[in-house]
Amino acid sequence: MGKVKYPLYFSFPALAVFLLFFITPTLIGFYYSFTDWNINADQIRFNGLENYIELFKEPRLKTALINTLIFAAVVTLMQNLLGLGLALILNEALKLRNLLRMIFFMPYVIAPIVIGYIFRAIYHPEHGIINTMLDKAGLHFMVHDWLNDPKYALFSIIVTDLWRVAGFSMVVYLAGLQFIPKDLIESSSMDGAQYWQRFRSIVFPLLAPALTVNVLLSMIGSMKVFEMVMVLTEGGPGYTTEVFYTYIRGMFSTGLFGYATAVNVVLFILVTIIGVPVLMAMKKREVEM
């Protein structure tokens, strides 16, 4: 049976929505990033590259950049490791595997703001579950003010976000595992291949499409983190957990709209510069498989 071809104009409604709600605001944002738009301006004037020159002189933005990259790198790596591990375990014939799949995926459907408030209570220095359990277990030396200590604040946010997103990666990997022919696994097992050998030579290569989706989505999502940081630390203590979007929010709240828009454009370019090569490299790996 041949493929059905639909008229091109069927795509017009989707293209119109994409143009209206993505392309147009993006172009407008690019324009305003080259202006002196601020809360006190009587008239918006074009100021060229002044906003971009100023933002590269700002040490607070450098801190936000470093924190964003650290957060994105750790979350992307650990989210995929945890998601893949959970998928491999819950792909086996376990009695409660459907229940466990639901439990691990459930945090992803909860709003990040809600999760942030839950973990604020968990991390509370005096009444939080973590410190209470450590204290009762005789591990008082491990008790910390997790969100107000600069050494642990960013780590605590990363752990919280991993708890939220690992289930999503698990579901994507589970979907990929369903497309791997069982006959291929069984025949390799009959030939004497051990579990690790089957995973390395058959399962992991055939999971390339799922890996591409997970890495790209987790990387982009973690680079745009905002709600979790805002609820847990608001970028503090000091600016030790400042990320791009908390910095942008701070600039918008002070009325520096043109400058804040320029920072947003820089983030857009940064995500593109990192994301496109990663996508191309991983798609190439899919072709080679």
C-alpha cells in the first residue's frame, strides 16, 4: 500500500500558530535587545551593541553562565544514566513493573514550583526530613543547611531536578526498548553472550534514537532552568546559584527590559551553539547504526 500524500495547505494552521507565537516574538526580542528600553525611558531608542557590551562586563552574568553550564552538564548526564538504568530494570518481567513505572514517572507531571516547595520543606535545616533522619542515625556531622550553604545549594537543586525528570527519560528509553527485536536478544543469549555484552553490542546501539531525544531534551530543558532555582534559593545565597533565567528575571524586575532581552538572546544563541552540534553528532551515530 502506497504512502498517502496530503495537500501542503494542511500544514498552514500549525505554521501560522508557530509563526505567531514563536517566530514573531523571537524577532521582536532580537530588535528590543538593541535598544535602551527601560522603565524610565520616555522613548525607546536604538543603541546598537551597547547592551551586549555591558552584559559581557557583568561578573554576575559570568556566575550565572558557569552555574547554568554546570547544572546542564550534571543533570543531562545523570538524568540519562538514571533513566536508562530504571528503564532496563523495569523492562524486565517484574510483578509490579507497571506500578513502579507510574511511581517513577509521576514526579514529572507535577509542576516544578510544587516540587520546589516540597523540597524546601525536606531541606529545612531544623525540621527537614533529611537532617532529622541524619541526626537520628547519629550522623550529625552530615547535617547541613542544604539551601543556604554555598557549598551545597547548587548540588541540592540538581538532586531535586533529577528526582523530577529521571522518570521522563525512563519512559523514552522504555519506548526505545520495545522496538528492539526480542529474537535478536534471545539468539545472542543462546550464543553465550552475557548481559553486559548484549547491552553493549545490541541494546545500546539500537537505543540511539531514544538517546538522541533524551540528551537533547534534557540538555535544553536544564539550560533553561528557572522555577526550581527560584523556589528553592532565588539564586542565593548571594549569587552562588544564579542561573540565566534568574538573572534575566532580576533585570526585568529592575526595569532594564532591553538589557534583559539581550541576555535572553545570548542564552538562545548559547543553547543553539551547543544543541545543534550535539544533535548532528547524535543523528550521525543513528545513521551509522
